[in-house]
Amino acid sequence: MPRLFEDLALARPLPTPHRQTHRAQLLILDDFGTHSLTDQQRFHLFEIVEERYRR
């Protein structure tokens, strides 16, 4: 998760949908909850989960 958030923070423009996570059939979010999330990180996480839920 920390690496994913770093990659998303550096991406300009933001990938839509998040290309790294969109292609994977299974997405494992490791180290989730080991640190508090910023508003931007919460937003990115929500977008990823919402997009995958729709598929």
C-alpha cells in the first residue's frame, strides 16, 4: 500500500482507471492500516475499490 500511494502521488495526470490495479484479476492490499492515510490517499483507495467493485 505505501508504494502504491507513492506511485499515485507522483503520477501526473492520475491514471484513470488506475492502470496498475485495473489489469490485475486479484488485488492484494498488503500493509493496509499500518499507517494513517491522508485525504488524498483515502480518495485514491476509494477510487480503486469502487472501480474494482463495479467490474
